[in-house]
Amino acid sequence: SHNINDINFGQQELDIITYYELINDDFSYDSNKKMISYSMPFNWSEQNILETSVMHQEIIIPKTFGDFLVKNFAVNVNGFQVSDDVITIDDFSIENRVVHLVLNQNDILEVSKKIDGFPNKMDFSIMPSADNLSLTTMTENAQYKINLSWEPQNIESGSTAIFYFYILDAFFVDRQASVSYNVSIFHDGKEINRINNGLSNSIGVDMMEYDVPDDVTGVITLKFENLNGSSLADAVFPIVVDRASIDQTSIPTWIKNNAGWWAT
């Protein structure tokens, strides 16, 4: 378990489960790049790789961490990007999403051909894919998937945001569903906007326009409820208003060089 203090989403706990070896004490999180990095001991010799059938890990991310509810991730191993096929996302838990990272023997062999020498560890970095704004999650009853995006990408207080969403039926290979729904927006635990008795499109995108009050900043939560009349068909999306970023030029070099400076 690793506790981090994200500049936008606050305290979050990320867990890593490995099925090969304990990870090294170098876990780090880059808030600007939204990148998780860590390593584990590994012998890159061909003999050892041929004795390694699969490398399986699970990154467990709380659903309160909105930046990691993305549809796709990019994964680098020892500095080289690997195929998207190594990542599988499991959103069936109410509280967490589980990102499965599975490298088969061929994946590991391909990386070994690119690295120089035989380092004694396997380095991982995981981050949302480039230009990957759309978020996704499952409803509590696992019947529906909701994909959500918005414009402008950086929502500001006192501005108008337009949310775009698709409601998909998970039982029919993500086919769009025409279902009733309610959606609420919360800030600091208080409901600040609500739409009742909406009806999603079976073709095309649904839209919701929202005028962000001047005094609303930080994390807001979009909560979809009662899809198709089911009290268990709920889903939540945390979104940032007035996104903050770390000014890297103001951070002393000796702090930047400490791999875990942002993990607290």
C-alpha cells in the first residue's frame, strides 16, 4: 500500500499486488504526468526469461481518484512502451478499480532485446494514454458502463461546462442503452445540481450543460443514479474544477532527484 497526496484529489491509497516478487522501495507518483512508477528485482538473462511464463501484477486504484478512471493506460517497462494488450481494467468493485498488468514470456523477451546489458530489476511506469480524456466506470450492479468526457478539458469556476456521456449495456458487449437515469452534482458533500428522469440515447451521445458557480472549486462529483429504475445502478465520477499543477521550476533539484518525494 502506498499513500499519496495528489495536488487535486488529495489523499489516495494505491495498492500493488504482485505474483512474482516484492517490489523495491522506490514507488513514486508524478502528479503532473499522472504517472505511477516502481520496480521489482528481475534477472534479464534469457535463461531466466524462458523459465518465466507470465508476469502478473494488479494496481488497485480507489474510484475517488478521478484521473485514473480513464479508458486506457500506457505502460512502459524499462523505458520501452509495451502493447496495450498487457492491460486489463476491472471496474466491478464499488470502491476500487483493478488494473491488471500481465506480461507473457514473449512480451518480456521483446523488451530484453531492447535494453542494454542485464540490469537487476524490472522498471514499470503506468499512466493514462495521451489525449485520453474520456473516463469510464461500471454501475454498482455491473449492468451498465458509463463513458464520460467534457469541454473545456480544464473546467474553471464561473464557466460553463458541457458533459458528454454514453450509457452502455455491459451484458450486450457495450451496446448503447436507452434507459432512464438521474444525475446529481456534489461539492463538499452537498448537492449543487440535479437532473431527474433523463432518458439516454440508444444512438449518439448524451449531453448535459452545467454553469459552474463562482464559489465552486476543487473536486466535484457527478453521480448517476437509478439507471433503468434500479436502485443498485449507480456510478460516480470525481472531476476537478480549477485544476492545479506543480511548478517544477520551483522545486529544488535535490528533491526532484529523490524518486519518492511526492509519495507521503
